[in-house]
Amino acid sequence: NAEYGEVRSLRMEHNLPRSLEQLLETSKIFGALPKQQSLITIPRDSSIEDALKILSSHRILSAPIEQKLSGDLVIWAGFVDLWTILQHLLFCYTVIVKDDTTLEPWAKILKDMGQLKINGQAFFQTPVLALEKISPVFSVRYDAPLPILLDKFRDEHRRAVVIEKRDEDVFVRGIVSQSDIITFLASHINALGTIGRVSISDLGLYNPKGCEGVSCDVPTIDALIEMYKYRLSGLAVLDNNGELLASLSISDLRGLSPENFSSLLLPVREFLNKYAKPIIPPLTVTPSTTFETVILKLAYTKVHRLWVVDYKNRPIGIITLTDVIRSLELDPYESLIHQWKELDSDHPKPFKYPQQLVK
């Protein structure tokens, strides 16, 4: 992923404090699991239109695809999210108009999405299981050591299903995400010790390779094409002076439904004001910002990235949740991680729902 470049682990140039090592050694995954959760699922036989309506009505970005088995057993075939659906549309776009990226073809497509057909099939009626980039289900035991989860989140995984085994039954306890790990670290911020007071520049934490920007006046669909082309999850939105004005990410598309796809033709500035949020300065840090400040900002604002800016408020880098998680050295826990990998696999498992999690 172009957004996530090489980020040095903290151990490479700064020894991890014993307090942080001890926190990672002794903490279990259930300690990072949110206390209150309701599970929204998408039935296995859903179409893209069905999935969009579920995501839009609950104003969420992703949900597991559920298949009911015998009795009260279910299995999740994967996670479908809004970006997966948009990526499918952008892929289809390259089939329809080839290399023509002008606005006119998009205007025709987005204003009449109900008539869009790919290989003879209506786009909105495409089964969700036909989408190519459905995120796989990765499950972890709720009593497993936290480094097991960190190891998976260093790669392409962004969320995991937390399960509990009771005799012969398996129950889902909830979903844990990268954001939950950052919140957990923030709640134990003192464990960072001296590392927490080191600047992100000295730690080599931020990644200038992932800092891509677009003008606030470009059509939103063009900005999404850039994200798709370079495999980014967010873009800096710049004013005419190249200064950071806003941020465009998948989260800003929350609530996108079959009825308002044409809103993607609006300039980014107008789209954010009308459909996502009023234009407000995105959260920024500077190269001198400390590591603990980064964690606290990410945790308490629930954003997925911070923009690193210079003294003129021009973006010079980006720090993502993945960057922070990758910075934590896991070598001391290699044998522990291997041991738990023998117990669990990435294959979907049938499980049951505790009643309080079902909505």
C-alpha cells in the first residue's frame, strides 16, 4: 500500500521502556475491545444496492457478510465496506471508458447509476459476494495476548473478530479495530515512558511517501480516482496556495446511498460542506510533536490519520494508525505470536451471537 511506507520501529534507535514492554506482555485482547457494541450485518444474498442501504441507514462504513447455518450458528464470509463498493465502480469505469478520465463520462454514469450495467448486469444488483476486494475475516481469541493482534494489524488487516470458546461452542464477543488499539494505548499513556516524549521526527515515525493532495476545486470523483490509483485511504485537500484546507477520506463518504451518487460530481470543497461535514481544518502535527501527543490526538478524536505540516501549514507527511502500530517492535514476542497462530487461523469459523450484541 503506497500510503504505508517504511516506518522504523521504536526499538531501532530508542529502547522501549520496560513499562511499555510489560504492558504488551501482560495485556489480553479483551482489554482493547470496546465495552458497548451492536453488530450490524449484511445478509449473504445481498446486492450492492442492499449493502449500500444498510451501511447508509446506520451511517457506518463496513459490516460483515453473514450466512446463517443450522440452528443458531452463523458464519461471516468477509467484511464489505463502502470503499470496496466504490473500488468496484472505479474498476468498472476503466472497463467502460478505458483511459478517458474526463468529467463527461462520469457525469453520465453517476447521474444515471440505476441504468449502469457491467457485462449485462445492473451495477446495483451485483451480489456483494462478487466484489473482488472483500476483506477477509480474521478471528482472535478474546483471551489471547495483545501482540497477536498487533502482529495482524501491522499488515493489511484493519479489524478482527474477537471470539470466545465455551466447551464446543464459539461465541463472537465483538469486533476490534486499529482505532481500539490506539485508544488502549492512550488509556495507558504513562507506559510509554521517555519514548512518549520523543518527537515524531526523531523517531522517524511520519511517512512523507503517503502525503498526496488535491485541489479543493477538483470534482470529488476525480479525487477518489487518485485514491484508487495510488491505493490511498485519504487525501490532503489544498487551497490555491498549497496550504492544507481539509482532508478527504472514506469516512467522509459515510451515508452515501444509491440515490446520491451524483454528489460525487461536486468539487471536493462543496461535497464536504454539503454531505460530509463543514470545512474545518484537519488535525495536524509538526515534526516536533511528541509520540504521546500523536497517540492522544488519534485516540480522542477517532480520526485515522494526522497530517504533518510545515510552518506554512503545507502538508509534508502523514501518520496513520498503521504507522503507529508498526512502530511497536514485536520481535520479543515472536515465539508467543507463533504459539497462538497454531491455535487460530484466518479461516472463517461458525459461531453464535450473545444476545446483547445483536441489533
